[in-house]
Amino acid sequence: MEPLPVKRKRPRPRDPIPAPAPEQPVRFPEVVLCLVEKRMGASRRSFLASLARSKGFCVEEAHSARVTHVVSEGNSGDEVVEWLRKKGRGCLDAPGKEPALLDLSWFTEAMSAGWPVKVEPRHCLQVAPYACQRRSPLAHRNPMLTEALETVAEEAYFCGNEGRSLAFSRAATVLKSLTCTVRSVSELSALPGLGVHCKRILQEVLEDGTSAEVERIRQSDRYQTMKLFTKMFGVGVKTASQWYQEGLRTLQDLQMRCTKLSREQQAGLLHYTDLSTPVERPEAEAISQLVREVAERYLPGTSVTLTGGFRRGKRSGHDVDLLITHPVESREEGLLSKIISWLHSQGFLLYQNSCRNTFQPFKMEVQEASGSAGSMDRFEQCFSIFRLADRPGGPRGDAGAQKPGASSSRKAVRVDLVISPYSQFPFALLGWTGSRNFERDLRRFARQEKKMALNSHALYHMEQKIFLPAASEEEIFQHLGLEYIPPEERNA
């Protein structure tokens, strides 16, 4: 029997490969778009990019330094900047060519018109209202503008007008977070916290390079005297203002008129020049290393962390803040007195004032419930003036015969030693890193937006009446529903 013939299937004709879409001519070479995929989605982004190219627009990726217009849907300006950073941030790094961060409404209007419509303030992405929601690097784009506002804020603070001072200070923090250089006051209309007075000052600076009001403040006798006195260790605004009203104007006046000074102020006057001279990072790190070695001598495993502006990336600062802890809870108790005793015996301390830990969780609950909680922390700490190292050629002689503010042969440096229990360390690290404006807004955000109370010891949920533990700074941000911002971008 012959086998049945096998039917062979004829191969199907293959579908023709579609020809690539013809390259659309670029009609607007001066405008280069970048479409943000976050929240927009890949397919929608692809469709909008094809639409833009069909209209004669050029569309490129975020890493391109040619991008002039960044278009986003459903994101804040800060979220877009972070997305661009993760994608290579090329368009952010082009000096003098910062892209416009725009809402999809600008794109829709441009596509409808068939050409790049003028960017109006309503098209610009909003800036987050709290400093803790924004990234503020050390080097920002608008130093002249922020310095002007900070001068007015400082003058208001010297006059005891804290509300006015905060308003100008917060306005300056907004400008520090911008990724573009402000060239016109019209660009500021969508920004939070910039009132009529702020904009008037900024307009003067933009048009004339300076503000008449700011220059009057800087040249005023009272402002200069208050700056001189408040730089002195142990002197606050109230004391400085009182001295000014008494007719005192110089450091020599304080000594010659036999003004009664506290022990802290006497030390501040004696070492005024050194304490007014910036502390350089190598000096701060040398002090940190010394304290670490001393702590290790008495309690192996002790951690000593350099905080403040140095943790935020600064190369210099006005003092050195060291946060000390041990991974075994309560083992840190009694350590500070041993460190101080050793430093004093070796001649490193020119002045020191210590206080014990007075934090009580129960009191925090009561204070937060009544709204009377202060911003000061309650750690065991030592405020000191540290003798750094010998300097050749420094003036010598009897300290009592020195002119006020004169330096000795060894540089004097302000050093704060803070002891934190390990369970509170993440909160202490966050609080002592700063900046002041960042921390102030972080605590304001916690209270107003999340019904939580945050300080350098703990995070307390006021409605649930519980403390929220955290093993790291990242966990604190998570509790608050905030994107984590690294220390070097907290320079608000």
C-alpha cells in the first residue's frame, strides 16, 4: 500500500514591512522639546512626540543639552527636575540655557496653533510651597537676588519682627531651588511666597544690579553694629539691641565702658577675631577625628558624625557640630563628661558649658497637644571654644592684656558636642544637619500637612497619639510622605 501523499502547506506571503515614516522637516530649530515620561506614560509620550514632529518641532531626550522646553503632565517643577537628574540632566547643565519647565497646556496650545506659542506664567510648573519639598544645592542660579532678600530678612530679625523676617527668608529659599536664572520679575508670578515687596526689591536688582532699600540697610549704623555684636559668642539680638541703645558701637566700647559680660560673652569677646573667621573643612575634620579618638578611648564603637553645613557640603562654616552616639542604647551615658575632662586636661578647651539630657517623651505629647512645644532640643551637650593648633607668628602675652577680639597663637573654634541615644540618632542627625530654613519648613509641613510633631528627638502622630520610630533619615521622610532629599541639597 502506497503511503498517502503529504500535503505541504504553502508559505503565507509575509506582510510587507511598513516603510518608515518620512522625516518631517524641522520648522522651529530654536525650540527643542523634551517630554517627561513620568505620569505621562511611554505610549502617550510616543504619540505626543510624533505629533510634535509632524508639526515641525524637534523632540530630544533629557540628556540632550539642546533641550529648551521640558513638557510635563501632572508633575510639580521639583518632581520634573528630579526626573531630569535621573535621566542624565544634560539640559539642566547647559550654562545660560536653562530649559523652561512647562505644563502640558503649553504643548496643547502650541500644537493647536502650529507654532511655539509664547510661554506665559500660567504655563510654568508650580514650585512646591515647603522648603522640605524642594532641592536646594549649595551653588544656585540666583545669588544676587537671594542675598538681597536675606539682607532685608536679617534687618527685620534685628528689629524683632520675626514674621517679616520669615517672609523674606522663605522667599529667598524659593529662589535657591530654581534651576534657571531669573531675568524678569514676570517669571516669578507662579512662585509661592513672593509678595509685592519682595518683587519690588528683585526688580530693582534685576534692572540696576542693586536695590536702594537693601543698600540703605547695609550702610546703616544700626545694621552694621547689630551684625558686629550678634557675631559675638553668647550674644543674641536682644542683648545686641540693648547695647546699641546704650550707645555702644565697637568691641572696644564693650571693654572700655566696663559693660557687664557673662562668662560666655567674655570668652566671645576675647576670641572674637578667631570666632568670626570661617572654619575650614580640614580644620573641622581634624577636630572631629580628635573627638572620635578620645571617645573610642573610653567607649569603643562610639560614632562621631560631623553635621551642620559641613554635612551639607560646605567647605567652611562658623562652627563645628559633632553628633555622638553608640549602637548600644544607654551606653553613651556619662561619655560626654569623660571627653570634656580629657580635652580640658590636654589644653584643648578655652571655654565650655555643658548641660544634661532633659528630653521626656511624655512632656512632648503634652506640649504638642497644647501647641506650646519649643524648637530647642534637649540632648546632653557641650558648647565650647576649642583651641585648634599652634599658628606661627601669632601674638603672645597675657590674655588679660589682649585687645578685644585679638587672636592668640592658637586658633579658637566654636565646637558643639551633642550626645544622642541611638534610638533618637536619625532624628538628631536630621535636625542638626539643617539648614535652618529646611528644618523649620520640615517641622511646619509635619504639623500642618500630616498632623505630626517632629523635633530632633522623635516624630509624634498627634491624632493617633503614637511615636513613629525610624532607623534612618529616609524612614522619617517616608513617614511624612516626602521624597528623600540628601543633605547636600538641603541648603534652603
